[in-house]
Amino acid sequence: RENPEWHGKTMLVTAGPTRETIDPVRYFTNRSSGKMGYAIAEEASARGANVTLISGPTNLPVPRGVNFISVESAEQMRQAVYSVFQENEMVIKCAAVADYRPKNTFDQKIKKQDGEWTIEMERTNDILKGLGERRTIGQTLVGFAAESQQIEEYAKKKIVSKNVDMIVANSITSPGSGFQGDTNEVTLYKRTGEVILVPMDTKVEVAKRILDEIMIIHKEIKK
Ligand code: C5P
């Protein structure tokens, strides 16, 4: 799988869900398994890239040869990503970062009481949007989109609002696609307007295809 084109390329991949603390025993999270991001990191590393993987909590083994940074919350992920962003010429944001976190976290476990409990939520920082504002010439930036409806419209909007070169969109409602499973079916929306359907396959095969397209974009940007 060694590939001279990839040798020494620097790539940052984020993967997995985040955990947003409520109290010492409770948190909010999502269904991301991390499999897609780990497959991308593993394959890029096998091709010869210098890969940093920043991951929220998953059950997956750390891919061989990658620089691994483990985080929990969206805010920890943001800090880790910002600390290495400039050193990486390709950045793939696969992580399912929480959009909201509890406004208050509690040092002690909240005891159950009669009646309802309302938790106030506040927005987290959009990490990818921040990167889109800070990116420099020569950096390729790719985001993911997990949608249950109007996939194409949202993907195209994200290319502009987050200033990325490509959005990898997957339908979380179609069978064999999205979170948890070992297979995925994605559509690649490039900033150029090109649209590529990557048919249902294992996340490893889909990762290869995504990386091939990223390299094509990256070579264009480098010109
Ligand atoms: O806007 P939406 O959350 O659908 O965009 C998904 C993309 O944005 C993914 O690449 C995800 O990693 C990134 N994202 C982020 N920070 C957030 C939310 C999403 O980097 N707080």
C-alpha cells in the first residue's frame, strides 16, 4: 500500500464522538463509532503519510504508526486540533463533534428528585468553521456531513459556510450507511462542483476512495 505520492505528506484526521459532561457520572454523546475516521487514518499512514489522529472515545484499536491524541469533549478536541493544525497540509474532520453541551456541569452527582429535570444547553464552537477561517495556501480541508434529509443542499451550503474543499456526505437513514456499521455509502461534493457517488462498500474501501480524491484536490491546490 506504500505510495510515493503520499510519502511524508502530513495529515490530520479527527474521529469519533465527543462526550459532554453533565456531572461525574453522566454525559451527552452521539452514535459515532469512529470507524470511518480510523479507516482513513490507517490507510493514509499505510500509504506513507505522517498522520495525526485526534479521537473522541471509541472502542477501536489505535491504528499502527499514527500519532494518537485522545480527547473527550468538543472543547478538548478544538484545543488539540488547533495545536497541530498548522503543521498539517491535509485535514479531514470526520469527528461527530457535539453541537451543544450542558451550560453548567456539576462537581457532584445530581441526586434524583421527584419531577422533571431540565438541562440547559449551549452551543459548542464549530471547529471546522474555525479552521476554514484560519487555513493557509497549500492546506486542503475536508469536512463530513451526516444528514437525515436534504443531503445535497446541506453539503453544498457547508462547502461555503465552512470554507472547505470537499464535503463527504452520508445519509444516516439509508441501510448500510452512516454510524456504527462496517459499511458506508457516501457522496463527495467538491468545491469545484464535481459530485462523486462512492457506492456502498466497507469503510476501509470507502476510505481509500476518499483519500484518492483528496490527493487529486491537494495536487490542484499546490499548483
Ligand atoms: O455543521 P455540521 O455539524 O453538520 O458539520 C459537520 C462537520 O463539521 C464535520 O466535519 C464535523 O467534524 C465538523 N464540526 C466541527 N465542530 C463542531 C461541529 C461539527 O468541527 N462543533
